[in-house]
Amino acid sequence: MTLKQKGISRRQLLAGSVAAGAAFVVGAGFVAAPTAAWAMEVSHLQPATMATLIQMARDIYPHDHVADEYYAAAVKGYDTAEAAPGIEAGIAALDAAARGKGHPSYLGTGWERDRVDILRGMEESVFFQTIRGGLVTGLYNQKAVWPLFGYEGESYSKGGYIDRGFNDINWI
Amino acid sequence: MTAPFELTDDSVVVVIGTGAGGGVLANELAQKGVSVVALEAGGRYLPEDYVNDEWESFGQLAWLDKRTTSGDWRVARDFSGLPAWIVKAVGGTTTHWAGASLRFQPHEFKTKTTYGNVQGANLLDWPIDLAEMEPWYEKAEAKLGVTRTGDRAGLPGNNNFKVLEAGAKALGYKEVHTGRMAINSADYDDRLACQQTGFCFQGCKWGAKWSAAYTDIPRGEATGNLEVRERAHVLKIEHDASGKVTGVLYADKDGNQHLQKARIVCVAGNSIESPRLLLNSASAMFPDGLANSSGQVGRNYMRHMTGSVYAVFDKPVRMWRGTTMAGIVQDEARHDPSRGFVGGYELETLALGLPFMAAFLDPGGWGREFTTALDSYENMAGMWIVGEDMPQETNRITLNHDALDQYGLPAPNVHFDDHPNDVAMRAHAYRQGIAIYEAVGATRTFPTPPYPSTHNLGTNRMSENPRDGVVNRWGQTHDIANLFVSDGSQFTTGAAENPTLTIVALAIRQADHIAGQMSQGTL
């Protein structure tokens, strides 16, 4: 949701938050974009953990034309009492792996290739595979994401494509 | 109108499963005046119920009961609990199928004779041939309204087909067209013409694609001779001291068990469930399972040599628009050992929506190699490869006593290893598929691994000699005269073609045989 919907101004947001890596700011009970384009409340995960998880999601399935809020939506389901301990432990291991490679933290690792290198090192872990597997539906089955890939979804309600371009290719 | 039959009515034919085999058989018998109780494990969904959303539809229709996998096929790693992508619903997988309806080639009924000894392959000639099947194919094509058969026109080609066609013709392929499809190119048999909506795999909301769910099933019911019991999951087939089957035990939707008496039992639960049911029906008299004196029940599991090729172009294709399987290249379907393998394969267009493309393009894949492919989703074209795979005795359905289903019965384990012939054929098909797309400017191609099996074949195979297989030329088990197999598990070998038309033709033929034998009093 946007900050406007939450009734928080950008100034209030930035006053109550600290930077988490380049892409996020975190404050008490929330993660947001530095631009204040979106914000997400967290109840069970540490805000910094959620910020790291969102970055991890993007690094697993990076689409430069897909904004962070869709990755945030894809992993928001882990913010539950049941899932939180496992996620906190997984992200702690991720940060430890980052430190082991000389970085301050996963979010503090500047280059994608270095973060991917950290992820490759834990590719076989249950944590990584759970997050990756969940993203396959969590990210790509978001209807709001489909138009970003040109995918049109169902067409039955519009009468199919019989009169709407099923054979409109013009370059072949 | 349904015809309620008593559980104690031992004059009925019980058909287990209502897909291409069981659904057609049940209707054809009912049309001939035979009393039929069809037991279907799934629920009833009709076009108004189908959901044009890949995952939601999968949750509605897919058979998701407990199953396990083993073997070197990649499905066992990527989708270990989902060896097959088939349907649990009235009408079975005819809700999901793409509609491709091809007759076998003559030699494909005689592979042992034609291919000779292929090491590790359990090849066998069918006890029937194409000449015998031709009239039944003709009836099946009329029933399904297959395009490019009879006087039925072909479907128009969509964008995905146009890419395939141009590439294939550039390579010199000649047999390139929009397929012989059980999808109406014009209104036919009270069903609408195709509206090019896509989502053929999710159930056709127009009813333009043939499915037993809204053709054979209601027509059979309308005779008053067919009762379809949905959410009725058969657990066991029972027999008497003489070795004849007498009825089936099933669980209803609430889990309550009932025994339906029967004069004849026909098993049509697909090539995983059908052998599993025979094996789970083992008794003191038949300790290895019913109809298994040959030891072949569950063996020779075939799934077709499959794979896909997707390609990205520098301009949009929008492959998801229109018929999912919109066209075919048939030139490689011939038997030509000079290519380094026996048998042949078809190339058929295929499109997946973005959600399924993400799941199936490269299962387990991640990072930019994967995501840059999806970034070009709009510019993608796709084809599916379907070819003859080798029957192997060790590829088989067995009972997994360490994995129980919701009824406490051993789940089926599906073991599959590729035969070297399958591997060689797939490599050839990938090369040709890639070449087709490169001939029309593909900038990147993806030889995509097989999906969970949709073509499940061979596990109760037909044989002349009872030692070699489970059923005879009529699908009647060699061991038990009033027990039949009526689905693709009868297939002696798999051929290159999509199996549904042959399953339907065999079911029509089998109904004629059973009704004839019943009226003669020999069954």
C-alpha cells in the first residue's frame, strides 16, 4: 500500500526510519521504499529481516522492470508467527554468509553478482529452496505482475481472441 | 436423467473412471441398452465452472492424491510428488487435453517386427493393426469432430503456429498444418466453434474442444442406462472362488465404503491408477494382484518421449493467444533409423501462460539466465515434442507401502528411466526444434525438459500371448473373462501420436464387443 493510504507523509517516514541497503528504509514495524512509493507493515518479522528477504527475492528472480512492491507482496506471507522464526534464522545465516565473504551484511553487499555468489553458496539449503519455490507462484502468479510481462491472462470474458488478434503477427 | 442402480444389482457393467476411455465406453454401452454404473473419483465440472487461470484451475482439476517417483527422469527431481499432470473429474483428462487427434501409423502397431531387437526395450507387436482400427478411428473422429478428417475444415493458425510454420517450411518440412484437432473449426454436434481463447488445458469454456464431461457423459445419462457416481473412489475389485470379478469396493465423498456388485468390471483410471487398482486388489487366490499371471501389470510404463522448445524473438509473438496446440510438424514422425533412433516424433505448438512458464521453463532455475527469458515472454514461441518412447519392463508402477493415500492404501510409485533411444530422439528433436526457430530469427532458444506426464501408457498392455501382457485384443484381461481394461494402459507400445484418439477408438470398439458378448450370453 502507498504511504498516502497509510496516512504517513514521506517526511514522517524518513524521520522514523533508517536506511537498509540502498533500496529500503526500515522503521518500527515497517519496511518502505526510500522514495516512499510503497510501504509494508510487518508484525512478526524484524523490519530489517523483511527488507533483506525482499532483496533476496529480487536477487533470485531479478526483473529490472518489476518494482520492489511486487517482490514485497510475494514474500509478505512469511510475516506470520509460525513462519517468522525460520525466516529470521535463514536471514541470519544469509547475513553470516555475507560477512564470511567480507561484506557488512547481505543488504550491505553492493553488487548483485556478490549477493548472487552468497546465494549460490546456500542454494541447496531448505531455506533457499523454500523461498525460491514460494516465489514461483508468489511472484509470477500475481495478476498485477502479468501486464509487466505483456501477459494478458484470461480472455473468455472478452470473447477470446477470435476478433482480437490471435493471428495478428505481422513480421513473420 | 440418471438411472439409479442398486448396489446389489449384479447385472450392471461397472466402469471405473470417466475419461477418454471410461467416459466413452460408459456412453457407448448405455446407447446399446447396457446398464452401466460409472464410478468417478473426481467431482463434476462443466464449462461454466472452468477457470481460465493456470494455478487456480490446477487446484480445481488436477489429480493430487499421494504419489511418489523414482528413476533418472528429471520429473522425479523437480516434481517428485507429481509424476503426472492429469485430471480428477468427471470426464477425466479430456477436460485438460489439448485436442490433438492423430491416428497411429501402420508400423506403430508392429514395432517388434519393424524395429527389431532394441536392447533393453520390451517391444511387442499389438495383436491388432491399423486396417482393423480404421473404421473405429473413423467413428472416433466423427464423435470428437476432428478437424481435417471427414469434411471438417482445419482451424485457423494463430501467431504461435505462424512462427512454427514459417520456420518449419524454411527447413524444408512439408507436413506442416494446424493439426487434426478435436476442437471445432465450425459449430459441430451442438458444440460451438473455437473462439481462440487460449486456456485449452484448463477446460474449454466454450465447449469447442471435445470433452467427455459435456458430451458422452450427459448423453449416456440421458438414455437412462448410465449412472455416474462422482467422488466415488474405487479401492478394490472383488472376485469369487471361481476367479471371476463380482463387484468393486469404493469410498464415497464422505469416506464411507460401499460394495457395488457387477457383471463386468472395466478399469479406466489412467495408466497409473489402473495397474495400482489391480495390484491393490491382490487376494489369496491372486497374490500378485488381479490379471497379473504374466507379471506385466504395472510394467512397461510409457510417457512418450517429450520435451519443449521455446524461443525468443526480437518482436512480439503473444503465443498464448488462441488454441494452445495450434499446429504440427509431422515430417519427423516416420520411422527412419538413419537418424540414430527407432520410431519418430511430432512437433506441436504449445503455449504456457506466464505463471506456468515460470514453473516449467527450467524447474529450479533462478537468476538472470532464467529471468531474462521471462522478460521476453511476450516475444516467445513454443512447441512441444511428442515421440515414441521404448517400453521397458523396469519402468513401472508399483505399490509404495511407505506412502499411503487418504484411504490408507499404498500409493503408486512411478519409476521411469529414459531408454537410450528416448535420449537420442529427444536430442534430435531439440536440434530440429531449435533449427526451426532459428530459421525465422530466434535470438535465444530453450530446450525445456519434460513436464509431469500427460500421456501415461502401457501398464496393462495388450498382447496376443497371455505371457507377454495383461489384456487381449479386446482389452479383456487374459486371466479374468469379465474384467476389462479400457484406457491407455492397454497400449502395447506408445506410437508417436497423442493417445486420446486411439483410446477413444478402442473404447468404441470395446463397447461393441462387450455388448455383443453380453447379448450372446458369453459374458
